Amino acid sequence: MKKIYVQVDSERQESGEVIPLTVSWQDGRIWNIDRVLHSCISHDGEYEGIRYTVIIGSAEKYIYRAGHAWYVMA
């Protein structure tokens, strides 16, 4: 799979946790993240950074954060 870098608006909680709020695609489309279900790191090297399981509309999707960069897998 290929990484596609995207713009994500997020907020940092007092605890330091980063919560993604919207995803902006390269062509200008923007999706609101309705809910974050889970976040985790890969213990087997399957992906880089933190994987967020999110709800966008009625679909469950993954977005990833590695440092300050956000990406999705195509």
C-alpha cells in the first residue's frame, strides 16, 4: 500500500493526547471526523506512527500520524 499525505486539523488535550477533527484531501475535499474509536501504535511494524480508527460519516476508517505528518493508506 502507498502512503497518501493529508492535512488533518486536530486538537491537543491537556493530557497531551492528539485528537483529529477533520481530514483535508489534496484536491480540497474536507471530511469531518465524527468520532475517534481507538488509537494505537504498531508492535509488529505494520505501519509507521500512531493509527487512529475514526468514524467519517457512516464509515470506519484509519488515519495515521507519524511525527507531525498525517497520512492514509491507498
